[in-house]
Amino acid sequence: MVSMGLLAAMGALATVAGASEDLESDVGSQSNPNSQVQLAAQVGHTHRIYNKAISGEPPSNALYAALAAVTASVLMSGYGMNAFFAIAIGSVMAAIFNGIFSVTAYMGRNTSQARFNQYVYLDVLRTHTTAIMAHAYITAFCVVTISYIMTAPWLPIQHPFPFPLVAMIWGLAIGAIGSSTGDVHYGGEREFQNYIFGAGLNAANSGDIVTRAEAGLRSSIDNVWFCARFGGPVTGMAFGLTVFLDNWRTTIFDPATQGWYAVLTGIVIVILFIVYNRILEIRARKRYGPYPEYKGDIEA
């Protein structure tokens, strides 16, 4: 019962972490859609969208999670600090590093595009960086807490990998899920609203993003407001299910004595998701029909 309770807590933390990670990348325009923001000024679309992309989401989130976990581990083992406060302080350090890298990336990218009349907007830098750091803190705190639950010697799970290594692995995982799941509902729907969604983007139209919002010029705050309605929650659900189901099978079946049952259960879960996704895709195509032939800019 204790293990199942911890498993439920890990699933809840993972859901929050997935949503916050995706929204953090939306505020900072990191990962896949960032290339379109980077190209926008070069094709004549100056913008007020934050442009940071320190690296891909998986390695950057792995760095922040590992940094927070190492800080928490040192505080707990070296100074006897309570785990809750140690993880909170470690997450603050991760958020600070994220903010430093975000500022340097934004300043460097925009100043390098001065020839294309792309400016550095200090109000965007001030308002967006704090939002990025806030979401990064939530992500790091949840991921490191999950890792601590899995590795704490006084808890029943007791993962054999060290605490910081588990945090790094989960950081890679959450970054990959945020990049693959969340970006679809950001780059495709929000940046290219002047094109029919699902029609695909011709290479010649790269960087042709929409720069005006519902009122005034668009910024990344507008994007994250949009993504908080669907992209963020979907990413949270994907990461939450990943953490919950992966640990559920090893909780039900003891790896020491029933390891093969846990492996087979994982394979069955993956197969069921593949079949379900295929059925969902077929039903969606039949219900909504093929996409209409693209005939140019909607506004035209």
C-alpha cells in the first residue's frame, strides 16, 4: 500500500512536471519551433518572441535536473538538511542556471540579427525570463522529488542507480516528451496561423510566422497562454503516464523474483498504446476526412 501511494504521488508530480516543462519551452521558444523564430527576422518578420534554445530540451532538462539533484544530495548528506528543503534549494539553483543561460541566449541571438532589424526588447527580457525560471523551478522540483522517492534508502522502491543519475535520466525523458508532444501544439497551431493546420509547411515558407496577437504584437506570453489550454496538459499527461506505468509494473511484480513478468507487462503496455493510437488515427481520418488541398495563404 505504501508503494502504491508513492507511485500515485510520483504520477501526480510527473503530470505537473510535464506541463510546466512544456510551458517553459513555450515561453522561451526552445526546441523545434525555435528554428522558425530564428528564421523569422531573416525573412522580414521582426518579432517580440523570446528566442533562447540553449540546446535541445532533453539535454538542457537533464542538466537542470542533475544540478538540482546534486545540490540536494550534497545538502542532505553533507549538512544533514531535510530532504524537502534540500530539493527546494537545488531547484532554485537549477532555475537560476536556466535564467542565466536564457538571458545570454536571448541577447546573443537577437544582437546577431541586428542586420535584419531584430531588436533586443528589455521588457520582453525582464518579463519572460522570470516566467521561464518559475516554470523551470516547478519542473526541477517535481523531477528531483520523483528521483528521491525512487532512490531514498528508507522508502520501499530503492532504485539501484544513484540519486543524481536517476534525476538526469528523468530530465532527459521529460525533455524528449516535451519536445515531441508539446511542440506540435505550439509550432503548428500558434506560429503558423496563416496556414491551414495539417497542410504541412513548405520549406520556402520557413520563418513565415504570425507576429501579431489578439491585441498588439505577439510575444511568448501569448504563446504560453495558448499552450496552457492543451499543449501543456497533454505533455503532462504523457509524462505522468510514462512515470506511473513504468513504475507500476515493477511495483506489482518484484524485479528480484518476477523480473520477466515486469518486462512482459511493459511490452504489452507499449503494444496496447500502439494499437490504440492507430485506431484513434483511423477514426479521426474517417470522421474529418482528408485535408483540403492547400491553395496559398488564407489571408490572401
